[in-house]
Amino acid sequence: MTKTVRNFLALSFLLIASTPGLAETASTGEANPSLKITLRVYDYAQVRPRTLAGAKREAGKILRKAGVEVVWLDCYGVTVEENPACRQSLGPSDLVLRIVRPNRAARAALRHNTCGLSVLPKNGGGGTYAAIFYDGLEEVAKALRLPRKLILGHTAAHEIGHLLLASTGHSRRGLMRAVFRPKDWDRAGMGDLLFTPGQGQRVRAGVMERLRQQEQAVQMAQLVPAN
């Protein structure tokens, strides 16, 4: 992988079995109906519909507890019909999540057990695109005997977190840690692996900034005279 590509990608979510980590502190924010993002899902890995639906519930709960509501828009998948909304231009509050099975060359360019990445602008600011590598996720689920929906949901929330936090960095606590250990997955199964309060505050601030930009774009469009 070239240096330029590395500057754009936030490689994350290494899932390994080792010693337990620190105890986590959860965000206590409540979802604000006005803080809403739309997530376009492209399921190129052909995940089982029940697994994908369960993963969306998991990720939605995590973001809701951070104070953000998610509108899921299925744009490609096993049972997905063509949705005209998926062809609309992306706005600041629209995010894209692709679930893929990378080829051998792409997998070789990734760190071992990497299950997701987020694309962030080189000049700073929040990103729009994230990807999940379903083959790596399946390996982790099999090794740890965990439901795929649990791992997929938390991986999705983690990558969305990178986009909303506008950061490639990781934390020693909460959902945004780089390495998930068995103890962390125990917390995930109990619904207790979340954004920390500080992360939740920054996530909400990131969404508010996106909504502000979107409102500005709408106002500017209204000022443009019709042909």
C-alpha cells in the first residue's frame, strides 16, 4: 500500500485474542430526533438478511445511546430492489458503508485481522465512506464463537465513529479502541461497549456540523435562479 493511500485510510478494528483491557465508560446521551444521519449500505458480501438486520439494530443502538439517530438506506444486497434514493447526490449528513470480500491482493495489503476501514480527507474533516471486510469478520466470529451480527454491528458503529469524529485515532477505552479482546466482546454482548461520554459529545458535534453544512447548501441552492 502506498504512502498516499495510507494517508487517506484509517485502518482499524484489529480483533485478536489476548489479555483483557481496561474497563470502559459508556456514553449516556439520548438520541435527538434532530441529530440524524443517513447511512447507505452496499452489501456486496451478500450477508444473510437476518444477520444484516441484526447488525443494523446493534449499530443503531450504539449510535442512539451517543445521541444520534440513523436512517438506514439499503442500496445493494441479497433482497434489495433498486432504490431511487440511492442515486441521489450525497449530502454532508449522508454516509456510505460497503460490506465487501476483498480479493487476495487487497487482503495482503491490510494488516492481519483488519475488519474495517474508514476513508478520511487528507486535509482534515469528516469522511463519507467506510468499508467492512466480511471475510475477516467471519474468521473472528468463528474463532470466538460469537454471533456475526454482534461483530458486524459493532464494526459498523466503530467505522461510522471514525467518520463522525473526523479522526483516524483510537482510544484506550470505549468503542473506539484499536484492539477488541474477548473481555471487550463480553461487554458488547451485554450492550455495554459504547462510545465514551467524551466521544459521544464529539460525535454529536460532528453530526451538528454536518447538518449545518447541509442547511447552508440548501439555502445556497435556493438562491440560485432557475433557468
